[in-house]
Amino acid sequence: MEQLHTGLVPETSDQPNVDPRYSRQILFAPIGAAGQAKLTKSKVAVVGMGALGTVLANHMVRAGVGFVRIIDRDFVEVSNLQRQMLYDEDDASSMMPKAIAAAKRLRSVNSLVEIDPHVTDLNALNADELLQDVDLILDGSDNFAVRFLINDVSSKHSIPWIYGGAVASRGVALAILPGQSPCLRCLFAQAPKAGTADTCDTAGVIGGIIHVVASFQATEAIKYLIGDLERMNKGMQQWDLWYNQHSSIQVANARKSNCPACGLHQYEYLDAEQDSDVIQSMCGRNSVQILPVTPTALSLEQWEDRFKPLGHTERNRFLLKFQPNSEVTMVLFPDGRVLVQGTDDLTAAKSLYSRFIGM
């Protein structure tokens, strides 16, 4: 009788009993059962759960990385759905924080992986706590200030990270291994000035470039986590899918002894003193984030009662959306963080914050 082919890896006396969901990955010789066991014991943090971050987290969870921490400050909006693959229309209509919506979806994908979601802004006050206990950091962020902060944590604690960015049809990625490769500040001494670089909100973005960049990042991550460092790419990869361009810039010799981060160990982004509220324009989004110097526990119910006579309100257990007029929306989070949508003027945003929040 012809043997029925199940497609699963047959168990033998010398093969570990592994979950069949990883069978095709284990069949790939460079990973194998030994590599899969290493992935299961690994811990990864994904910073930003937008387009790149959702693809990165999806790859890590499906690959069986044992612990995945996801960090994001934002909530799902309809405009995200074109490229942020873990979310749906229900998430947008219910204003779900991205970290919470992503965690729910990821847990349904692989219940064997521990998902650790954090609805927060990664900043100098919490970066050490959120990043220093993982084996690898994956960059799904959308701005250089956060990337330089990740870079400081990486240099300080010798934790590798994989940089990635995408806008329009263009993308870039680079694996950064402390002590072995140049860090991000070796290559970029300063962040681009506000308004001088394209963003997804000013130049748009196509979904394909997101998957190219994040899939490269994820593959380099798996190489690192299983210990195949020799196969890791040493260059900075650049793509433009629309114009069929790809290049690899060799940067192995670009380390600088006077680099503030990896050379002089001056972690100016991580060690920044915060003695006043942090007010940040969210580039290209016509929004300003205000982060109080001291996290303050807010009762969203109480604030909703206060705001109802003043404008339209919507609330879930994670955030409160308040619209005092048709031009402005203020989004309050339980830790006191506020997004002011409808302006990129810091003074105007602070004025609205003072007027309605009064803290």
C-alpha cells in the first residue's frame, strides 16, 4: 500500500520532538532542529508596530522566537490598513492601541510565544528598562530620535539591533553588531532636520517595500539568534522597488573611534535629562505628542465626563479621544501622554494642552 504523505517531518529516535508548525523551517538545513531550539529560547524587542514593525513581529512569532516584546505609542487608524498587516477595520473603528491589537493577533497565530505588549512612547526614561533584557532589538520606528535612542542602548549594553526604514518605494536596512560593526551614529552623526526628509505621510508608501525591508531585517535576525553570524550581511541594503534598483553599500570599515555612542560611550539620547514636558512634532502627521515629565495616572472616565460638555468624545479602556472642534483631536492615554492631532505647531499644541488638560 502506498504510504500517505502528510508533509510533516517524520520523527526518528535522534530527532527532538518539536511542534509541527516549525517543520518546514527545520527542514531548511541552516536552521534545523538545533537552530529552532535556539529561537525558542531567544528574546526580541520590536520598537514600533507600524508597517515595518507588524511584519517584523509577525515573522518573529511565526518563526517561534520564544519571547517578543512589542512597543508602540499609537493607535490604529484606517489609513494604516493598507500596509500594517496585523490590523483590521474593527481595530481602527474601536481605536485600539497598536500594541494591544497586534498582541491579540499574534497570540492567535502562535500561542507558544510569549507576547509582551507595551502601549508607550520609547524615551530616555524607559528605554533601558524595555530594551536591556533582550537578545536583539528590531527597528520598526519612524524617526531618527528613537533610532539614536535604540543605538545608545545597543552600544551601552552590547545588544545587537537591526535598523530599517521605508518610504514611497524606497527602503534601507542594516544589521548593527556592537564591537563588530559601525553603529548608526558612525554613519549618521545627526538626525535629518525636521521637514527635510520624506515620510510616509508626505511621500506615501507602497506595501511591497515594507515587506522587502522587514523580511530582510527578520532574516538577519534569525541568522543572529541561531548564531550564524558569518552569513549575516555586512552592508547597508538599499532598494527602490518602483525603479527596480538595489544596492549594497559596504560599511564594515566605517567605525569611528570618536563616535559619541560606540567610541566615546557618551549616550546623549539615553542620558538626556528630562526636566520639562517633552513636546514632539510627529513628522508628516500634522500631530504633536506631549509627554509629561512625570507619568501621571489619568482616569479616562473622569476626563470623559469633564470633556463631554466641551466637544465630542470617544473612549475605550486604553485611550480617550476628544474633539473640541472640527479641526483638532486630542487623544489621552492613561499615563498622561497626549496626542494633539490637527496641528504640527508646538506652541499651538501646548496651548491646547494647557487649556483643556491644565497640567
